[in-house]
Amino acid sequence: MKRKRIIPINAINLTVVITVMIFVAILTQSVIEELTIRDIQNVTRLTHINIFTKIEHEMIEPINASLIMAQNTLLLDFMDEDTPETEARIAEYLKAIQNATGYESVFTVPDSTLNYYHPGGTDEKVDLESEHAYWYTNRVGATDAYGYVVNSENLDDWALTIYVDANINDRNGNFAGIAGVGKRITHLQDILVSYYEDQGVEAYIVDGNGMIKVHENNDYIKNMSFYTLENIPADAIDFELDINQPLEKMIDDRFFIVQKIPKLEWYLVVKKSASELSGALNHYSLVVIGTLAFGAMVILLVTNITIAKYKKQIISLSNIDRLTDISNRTMFEMDLREAIHSMESQKFCLALFDLDNLKLINDRMGHDMGDQTLKLIAELAKETFPEPDFVYRVGGDEFAIMIYRHIEEARASVETFKDSVSNNMHMQRVGSTVSIGVTENRAMDTEATVYKRADEALYKSKNDGKDRITAL
């Protein structure tokens, strides 16, 4: 009798499992890589927008201050008089501007005398023959309203100083001199470094030739070019092009976004590398093949963790205010739209409030104290308005509250919140209160009309003396 051949079930199962695991490993690796690269691109885009906005904001303020100074026609009546009285009057004027703005430098130069006036008076004249007077001579005959010079010397941890020079024109429109300010952009390098630490996104600034101007590594500044640092050919990205819109480019395993900073004539480079992903996925595939069933569990676990991690980052960047850890304007607009659509079955009130005297807190006690106060006001609001009510930060010092109750109850809760702010020791110490506007939805309301009504109520509270509630 012939011996029956025993089918090697274990061997078959092992072969099937190994085959399936190899297939799953390859497929999973491909899916994870594609999803992760997409998420890397989204995180990089959001980070680029945040950094670019901060830099743009730093540039706008000194330009506006210089233009306002240059348009002060009162200066025209006496600035051409080269006398001690003129020096004293201009110095007093510039000192007031400096006290109001906090800028490191405030100055004016009448073309008739070329005296360089500053808050301390004047101790020199502009020498038109000197090569160092290019900042002045470049403005003579210029058709634009202002120009600027950026100083990036090794001062205060590579802080930048931007000098804005605005043309003063006489009443006939002729060039009559220059008025300007110099502002220190104090923590630009720290801004770039913080995004690398938080999001793994590297950012730095280069000039039109690709030479590095701002970087977390001080050794690179003015000593290394973008092309050398990234080890890419010079034609990979042409900074001479007018990159006013973000330029996105994938080079090898790195995703770049480049955009021109118009007021600096420099370029912001934001980069995230996927190189760490490749090594991790290769190791991961070997583990899956070697450990079979256990590897399958690892695949599911790592997949969920990876996707959840990047999804959480994107949701956080998109919907959560980074300073106060509450919902941002994007979430507010979504919730307001939903409330309008459901208002036939669900009444609601909208309250807008902002922090009184935030600028004074920032100027007198520093921006750290201002940020601490904004965090505190968000915490007090959340304590007073728990779910289903919701608190949002919709602007710098402006917040919104969706209150799903009738106006009488909403008004009572708003009063409680205002009292909690007024009685808070920190708020009393910094001398800050809240001004509030509140309104209830009406039958024909849209998102725009209910928001406008709440905003008008807030404006009335501010206009009537602050620290009060207005209901419309």
C-alpha cells in the first residue's frame, strides 16, 4: 500500500502568510509614502503661510510710520530754518514719534540744510559726496514714495534692522527731504527655528543670488548659498525670477516652497525633507517580512499612528489657534454657517469681545505679558462658556462666542464673564478689561448680518468707554 503524502499545511500557511505579508508590506509602504508626502506638502504650505504673514506684518508698520511722518505738512513751515530753535522743535517731534512707536531710530533730513535730525537733536549733516550717503541720494528724484535699507550685521543674535526712508515733498510736489524710521525685527531667526522644532519644517531667507541671509545656523549667514547648502544645481530654482506667488518644487526627497518678500527683496525658503521616511519604511518592510503575523499588527499600528500624527498636525494648524489653544477663525466661520442653517430649530446668540489696552500691555510690559494675558482671557471665557457654547479667537485681540441660548440668558453669562475678568488679579495688575458686543439671531439673518450686528455692538462698547457690554 502506498503511503499517503501529507500535505505540508504549515509550510503552505507560512508561504501564504509570507507572500501576503510581502504584498501587504509593499502596498502599505507605497500608500503610507504617498499619504505622508501629501501631508508633508500640506504642513509645509501651512507653515510657509504663517511665516510669510509674520514677516510681512513686521514690514508694514515702519513703512506706514515713515509715510505719515513725511506727509506732516507742519514740518514744511520751519524745517528749512537752520537754528537751535528749529533743532529743538524737530527733536521734540521725533521724540514723540519714537515714544509712540518704540522704534530704535526716528529721523528726518531737510534737503535745504542736510541736517540729520534725530530725537536727540542733530550732530551731523548728510555728506552727499560720501559713499555712505547712498540711502539719501537714491531718494532724490525717486518716483516711489519710500525706499528701505536692511541691515543684517551680527547684532542681537542676527536681528535684522529695516530703515524706511520716505520722501518729503513740498506743497509744489518737489523733493524737500526725507523722514524715516529704523525698526529692529528682533526675533526673526527664532521664528524660523520654532517651526523646525514644532513641525520639522526648515525655513531660512536668501537674497537674489541665493546667498543665505537668515538661518538657524549662524555660520551659514553670508557665508553659504542656497545651492551649496542643498547640493542642487544653480538652475534648479532661479531667484532672479519675480517669485511673488509661492513657487513649489520637489527636488529629490525634499519639498521646497519659495516666495519673494517684496519689501526686503529677499526670498523665504521653506523646506521639509522626506529622507527620514525612506529609511523608516525600508526597515519597516523587513520587520513585516521577518515577523509575519506580528508584522501585520505593526503595519496597522504604524499606519494609524503615522496618518493620525500628520492629520492631527494639519487639523491643529488649520483649526486651532496656536497661542490660546482654542478654535480659530476658520472653525468660527464654519460653526456660524452651521448655526445660521439650523436657526429655525436652534436659537443662538453671537458675542464678540476684545481685550482692552493690549497695545499698552505689549508696549509697557512686553509681548510675552500680552501673550500671557490673551491666554488667560481665553481660559476665563472657556470656563464661563462650556459646551455646547464655544469660544474662538478670530483676530489679534478679538474673540467670538457662540451661545446657544436666548438673549436674556446669554446676556447674564456675558455679565458673569465680564465680572470674572474685572475681578481677576492678573487683569487688574496689567490694567486690562474686556469690551463686549452681543446679539441674538433673527429670522432673516445671514452669517454677514449677524456678525455685523455683533461687531457694531462691540464697536459701541469700545466707543462708549470700554469695559462694558452692548446688546443689539
